[in-house]
Amino acid sequence: LPREPKWGHLRDLHKAIKLCEPALVSTYPTVTWPGKNLEVHEFNTKSACAAFLANYDPQSSATVTFRNMQYELPPWSVSILPDCKNAVFNTARISSQSSQMKMAPLGTGAGAGAGAFSWQSYNEETVSADDSETLAMDGLWEQINVTRDASDYLWYLTE
């Protein structure tokens, strides 16, 4: 399985955010605080609606009532509702398939083993809005295609 479970979790997150895109790029959110450590961001237009329900409590689950419906939020999580009704993703619930990985030395012949792994460290430069490699678009980019799967990071700058 390629890069599981992180890859599957990020894929599902991206799908959920793409479902919200019409509302996200059309309006500013209305932010409410329905309780301690709880926050609701609602993006509502005539043609689209999306909501993000957040529980910032690191220990306890919470029940949030939003538009006369109740949503159970695990500790320290965000639920995404692309239609302001159905939660399609929660950051604390991993629903993608995962497998148990086992680290093994490279190679099987004589001399392979403890010294077979080679690690490198380097510093990445942070992006600048003046950078000649900056891409601009009205909408969201597909991260793996933009970074060509060479980085886990994609910077979004907004005005």
C-alpha cells in the first residue's frame, strides 16, 4: 500500500476539502463558539454551504449542536461538513486502510545490515510570495501533483 495510512488520510482530507471548495472560495466564514473549546466555521452562500466543527479540548469528546443536528467530536479534532449537514471527514478518525510496516536492512548479502541505511539532513527554504516558482490560482491545488511527491509541504498564501 503506497504511503499508508498517512497517504490515505490526506487523500480523504483533500477530497473533503474539495467538496467544500465552492463555499470556501465564495465567502468569509461566520465563526461561533457553541461551548468551551468548541468552534464552528460556517461558509454559507446562496448556492453552497460548508462547515468545520472543531473540538480543541485535548482530553474530552464533545457533542456540538449545529443547525438542529448533533455531532460527536473526538478530542482535538475537526469535522468537515461540505453540505452543512453530513460530516464526511474527521481529523481524529482514520478510515483509510492501513498495514503494519516492518523496517528491514537493505540487501540480503554479506555486509548488508546495520550500516546499510544512509540518512541525510538538510534545511528547506520557506516559500516567498515573490518567489519565481510561485503558482497562482483561484481554487485549491492537488498537493501530490504540485510537489511532484517530493515534499510533504505545500504552502498556501492568500490575500
